[in-house]
Amino acid sequence: MLVILGFAMIAVFMTLIMTKKLTPVVALIVVPTIFGLFAGAGLGIGDMVMDSMKSLTSTAALLMFAIVFFGMMIDVGLFDPLVKLILRTLGNDPAKVVLGTAVLAAVVSLDGDGSTTFILTTAAMLPIYLRLGMSPVVLTCVAGLANGTMNILPWGGPTARAAAALKVSPSEVFVPMIPSLIAGMIVIFLFAWHLGVRERRRLAAAGSIWAGAAGTSADDSGTPSGGSAGSASGSGVSGGKGAAAGVLTIEKPRSAAQSRFDAQVLAAAQKESATVNTALADSQLDPNRDTLRPKLFWFNLVLTVTLMVVLVMDVLPLAYVFMVGSAIALVVNFPRVKDQAKALVSHAGSIVAVVSMVMAAAVLTGVLSGTGMVDAMAAWLVSVIPTSMGPYMAVITGLLSIPMTFFMSNDAFYFGVLPVLSETAAHFGIDPAAMARASITGQPVHMQSPLVPAILLLVSLSRVDLGDHHKKVLWRALVVSLVMLVVAIGIGVIPFG
């Protein structure tokens, strides 16, 4: 009964948030409560949730003050020069921007911390997505995929857990999986390019000046090209670098007809530019926002770099680091108490969204563990594997890691389920290290779980609905996990039969 209730609860929860019948916060509270009562939790369900919530308070504090700090840094204009630099490097081509997002997220993921990766990636890339009119869901999809795949690094967490649970060396687990990691990243870069091309086409179809007006294509610098009627080719109109700001420069007309055509193109571009600027006026990218602090740029830069160094050194709790950093930034950038309060309130929406979701997640995790659903589900999965499948236990473990690490914490899977699977595999001569390697192939999917605080931070900072993120990312994450597993089988580091 616990197994049925456990799987049914997860299925109902995922269905409700992906079909947008309920918000994730409401679904995280209501669905586990109903199923927990059916499981016989009774009045004890309150203690289950409170025990789970205690372990999440530091995470909630971290996410809250990280949003405050980086939101404030965006408001004061710290990242504006970075946005301009990235635009000069990547141009206005959405395909290059999305690919650049994947590369940036992968590089930052080398520090092994998902929250830091998503904070930096979002701070650097979200303003560009908004400026070009691109969908932030693409950003969360690509960043989530890259970080999930890089999460198998020995210092990322899962590899260390698997190695500790099976008493093998982390290097013995990770090093043979490097080809799988490379293959997974190649697939992600292909996904990123494809998503970017789709964004380019969407923007072109919408007549956006960022992707080439009226169905034209855009060259590397974002300048409309081609000889169609909707382009400026051969008309004396050029975009150059000014195209990044939606400005067209008219060269000397060669005829009256061409002059009239040039004027029409310029009028259309100016109208589009005015529309874009009006939209930006209500966003974080308003060039005239009163929160800009250009004279404090170097102070804010040094403060941000200092925070990042302290985070990497791991000498203080992350939540406390961001609390102190936010306090310093508030006092320096907004000396007046009234302005400090206004700066905090301006990010209240994002804070409430992510912190409430973390607290609500305690209901799901509390009910899963408190009622014994997690243990029952794990035991059932192990018991239904027939003896004849013994030689394939490593592959089965890799496949099981995909859904199980999505629906439960890494600790629960690696310290609760993996040892049982490994013990069974040992009877068929399968090495524990091979089982550990197979168990980490599900990480691209795991990182998209609503039980992972970092992904909640990513969707909150990007102002993306979790259900929209899941619809775009889950099947792609599944493909990446399967590619990593297949490559590992192909090179012989995970036995198959």
C-alpha cells in the first residue's frame, strides 16, 4: 500500500504542476498531506513535516539573501558592462547566446555548487535574454542540463556519496566516466544550439529587430542580411554594431525610390526600438532606472568577487555569507532607510516564490520519509528485479537512478538504495565501482527535481514557472542521462551482461 501511495502521490503532484492545475507551492502542500493521511500518518504528520523543515531553514535563508544580493547588484548596474561584453562576443544571434549560456553554466559548475552556478549564470545571461526578447525558460533548461551533467564531478556530491556508500575511491568512480561526461556535454551543446536556432526563428517571425527584421536572418553581429524585400540589403541601410541597440544608420541614398524605402525601413526600426524600450522600462534593464549606482561600480564588483571567493573557500555558512553581503550592499548603495526598505521590497515577489516553495517541499519530503514511503518504494523496486536480470544489475541501477534520484534526495538513494542494489549485484560478480558509476548517470534528471533547492533558485531568479521548466527540460535531461549510460556501457566501464 505504501508503494502504491508513494508512486501515486508523485504522479499526481507532477501532473498537477505540469498541467498548471495547481501552483508548485500549493501542490507540494496539499498532495502530500492528502496521501500522508491515507497512509495513516494521522496527527503525526505535523511532526514529520516540522522535522523535515528544520533541515531546510538554512537553505531557505541562503536562497532568500542570495536573491536579495544579486537582485540588488542587477538593480545598481553591476552586470551592465558584462552584458555589453557578452553581446559583443556573441553578437545578437540567439543561437550563440544559448550556446554561450551552456558553456558558462558548465564552466561555473566546476566549483561543484549548483546554487552558485545558477546565481552567476542567471545574473550574467538573464539581462541578455530579456534584451533580445528570448524566453527565460530556454536559459533555465540549458543551465539546468549543464549543471546536472557536471554534477558528477568528484566534489559535486553524488560521486562522493556513491563512493562512500560502496567503500570505493571517488577517482575510481569518476575517471572512467570522463568519456560519458564529455558525451553528455556534447549532447547538451547540441540541444543548446537547437534551442537557440528555434529562438532565432521565433524572433524573426515576430519581426524582432534583435533577430533580423521581418523574417530576415541575422549575421554574427546581429545585422540584418539577405536580399529579400524585408531586409536592408542593397538599400543603403546598414546595421553594424549599432544593431545591438536597435539603431539603423542610413547611408547616402542612390535614388529617390531608394530614399523612400530607406525612410520606411528606418521608421519601422525606430517603431520597433520604441516598443522594445517601452518594455524594458518595466524590467530590470531600464537604462534610466533610478537604482543605478555607476560611481559605486568598483565597490560592488570587489564586494561580489569577495563573496564568491568566500563561497568557494567554504569557510563560513553560505547563508551567513549572503546575509552579511546583502547588509553591506544595502548600506553602501542605499544609505537612506527608506531606500533600503524599497530595495528589499522590490525583490519580495521572487523571495516569497522561492522560500515558500522550499518550505512547502518539506511537506513532501517529510511525508515520504515519515510514513516510510521512500523505504517501501526502494525495497519494492529491488524485490521486483528477477534473478535472471542479475548480470544486468549495473545497467538496471543506471536506469533506476534516473527516476529515483528525481523523487528522492541523493542521500536517500546513495546511502539507502544503492548499497542494497550493489549487494545483489555482487552475487553476479559485478564490481562495486561499476555500480557506483552506473548510479551517477541519473544526475542530469536529478538536478531538475523540485526537491533540489538550487533548481528552485534558478527558476525563481529567472521568473520561470517550474512546470514550464519541466516540460522543456525533463525529456532532454533523460536523453543526456541515457547517452551517458550508453557510452559507459560501450567503453566497458559499466558491464552489460
